[in-house]
Amino acid sequence: MTELSRRIYEAVRQIPAGSVMSYGQVAALAGNPGAARAVGFALHRNPEPGVIPCHRVVFADGRLASAFAFGGEGVQRAMLEAEGVEFLPDGRVDMARFGI
């Protein structure tokens, strides 16, 4: 595991249930602003899917990743809804309410 991946996983662990962060926010929190793609790659290889809540990371506009690594977009949405996250009519997370 790279040092950047370790920092990304640590940042994602800090996202509380019922909240989301964007890939860019996670990259900044991990000390690498602008490394949003690296966040996506790291989360796709999540070594602890039940511990590192990668489902709480979304695009900056609230869209879900269509290639959510652990079951697809529908699974990610269901996991977020189970935590109380609400979606706008167009299917995006309401970032004003649930984004950190």
C-alpha cells in the first residue's frame, strides 16, 4: 500500500455515517489536493470494505460513481439511504444537506 493510499483510507474513515465527501475533498484531506483520481483508484482497491466506508465518497456535484466497486451505483445509493442520506429528484446526493 502506498503512503497516499494509506492517507486516503484514513481520510475516508473520518466521514461519519449520514454524510458524504467528494473525491476532491478526500484528496485534500489526505494532503494531496487535486488527486481526486488517485482517491478513486484507492477506493476501488479498498482493502477493508466494511471498515473503510468508500460508499460515502461521491462526485463533487453529488453524482454516484457508476462503477462503484462493491456492487454498482444502486448498492452505493442503498447504503447511503440506509444511513439517512437523501437524494435530489435527479438522483444526486443533496450535497448542501449531506456533504461535509
